[in-house]
Amino acid sequence: MNAPKALQQYKQVDIHSTVQTASPHKLISMLLTGALEAFAKAKGAIERNEIDARAAHLNKGNDILIALRDNLNLEEGGEVASNLDKLYVYMLETSLQANRLNDAEKAQEIMNLLLEIKQGWDEMPIEYRNG
């Protein structure tokens, strides 16, 4: 087995183990990180005019945004959950524009929004993380 393939398999096992033992708070943090990485790679692909890579990375980012949106508790989350829902819809629409227009600035806009969400999420007080 070649080294890159072995490393990739190791990473997959490590990710699987982390997901199995992570708290719900940590899982959302991991999803936000994954979305940021996907949109950063999409932005790079747009800048290099790599159409297939652009679409693949935007699709991955969109899948993560959909997962984040699907996990919102709109009944108990109040205004914060409602605002996040609207923001995720906006980011999905912006991602479609980034793909259609081959627009790196649209991908950057999504990344900026995700960074703001992630910063707030990571700064959440411990007592609220499992409730």
C-alpha cells in the first residue's frame, strides 16, 4: 500500500473515532470546520478555473450546510435558531451563485459568515454546550 493511501485510510479511521466519541457541540464544530474547508477549496478551484473541483467542493459545502440546517431545533432554539436557518438558506443560495457565476467572492462571503458562526459557537459557555 502506498503512503498517501495509507495516510488517507488512517485519517478516515481517526475521523470516524472522533465522531463516535464527540459531544453534540463538538460535532457541530466539526461540521462548521468541514464547511469552511470545502468552501475554501471551492474558492481555490474557482480562482484556478477548475470547474469539476469547484462543483465538487461547493456540493460538499452545501451538503454540510444542509446537515447544519437540518439539525436546528426551531421549536426550542427561538430567535437564534430561526436566524441561523435563514442564514444557512442564504449561504446555500450564495453557493449556487458562486457555482453559476464562477465567483470566488461569493465563496469568500460564505466563508466569512461561517467563520462568524464558528467563532460564536466555539465561545459558547460550557454550561450551554450539552443542554
